[in-house]
Amino acid sequence: MFPSDIERCQIWIQNSGRKDFIGLSREEIQRKRLVLCSEHFEKNQFNCPKEHSPKKRTLKWKAVPTIFPVPNPPPSTTPKRKHTFRPSPERPKKKRKGPESQGACISVEQRTMSGVAYSQELLETTVELVKSGQIGLKEASRSFNIPYSTLGDKVRGRRPVKAKPKKLLLPEEEKGLVEWVQRHAQRSLPRTVENLKAKVKEVLDLRGASTKSGDGLPGKDWLLSFRERHPELSLRTPQALGKERAP
């Protein structure tokens, strides 16, 4: 490495003839860790001749490099790399293996738990088997891929086996709907199914609620359950008025 003494360091720099070394301070030279090999020094600059003991030879204290066949740094023959930004190739996204990819189809009524699907019918059958003692709770959970806690709650009655459908109308709203139908019937103005659906939509709009259908009207299932809950209402086919009742 270059000597730490300022004067000797400047002599080394001047003798090297390197334009890129001239003007550098000692700190810059030390930071860049500039070095000279033994080929730049005469034999008399070493304490021990090279041919005697090349491994033990050392430079004299006032040694000065004098052999510089190439005064300036030769031009680099390595071509400069051109930095170009290329978009990385898009890797195909790995598709997650689900029941559909394995050849199984999940219906809307099926539930999924931890990647395993089980239908409502299978759940009801399994609950009956456990209640009758034909199979144990743990064995049924493992055999039919139904969560143990879910199956246990159904068997012990903590949760209903069949989930109750969500009511479309509030109790007071449905009561008012029944009174509305009866009031019109007393006036000999019976309401049709279309009138009933439109009234339900009107009630839901006032509350800011809606149905799952696109038109906002209740479906056939709700109409059937509504009639079952209110047997006092009957569905009749309209009849033509007789001559005696015609205006």
C-alpha cells in the first residue's frame, strides 16, 4: 500500500505517472486502498534480493517505485454493460385446488368448513345416527367430515339442525299487512297476489330493506310461508258477478 508519510506518498504518486493519482490526498488514497506490486521497484529497493528468499524480502524504508512501463491506466477492453429495464416475464398464477378441480360440484345448499363440503341432508342424517346411538360423535365427525363442535351443538340441541329462514318482514309489519288484506276484504275489494307483493315491497322500501330478487318483490317461498302462518287468509279464484250483483 502507499506509505502513510505525506512526502513519500507524493513521490510515489509522481513517479507512477498516473494522472488519476495526481491530486489525491493521503486520506483519499487510503480510502481507495491503492497499492503497488513489487514489479514497480528495483531489486536494490528490497532488504533481501529476490533470488535468495523471495518470501522474506521487504521494502526498504525509503524505497521509491521507478518501474512504470505503462504511465497511465490503459483503456479498458471490457465492453460497458448497457443497463436496460425489461419487464419480468409474468409467471402463470397457480390455481388453488378446490373441490371443483377435483371433480366435485358444490351446490348452493352445501356448506364448506376447512375446505370440506357437507350438505344439509348429510348433516341431518348424521345427527339422527348419533342420536340413535348407531355411531359415536367423534367417529361421525371424522367419517363425514363435519366439524365436531358443529355436530355436537346439533346433537345436544344447542343449535337447530335446520337453520331458520330469515324473516322478510318484522312482526309488526306482517301484522299490519294482514290487517290491510282483511280491511280490503271487508269492503269487497279483495287483494290479489300481485297487490300483496307490491304492498310488501312498499313496506320494505319505507324501512330501507330489500329482497334478494332483482325486482324487490317477495318470491313464491315467502308467499307459501305467509299463507301457512296466517290460515285466516284464503286464496280464492275471482268469480264473475251475477246480474243481480252487477252495477
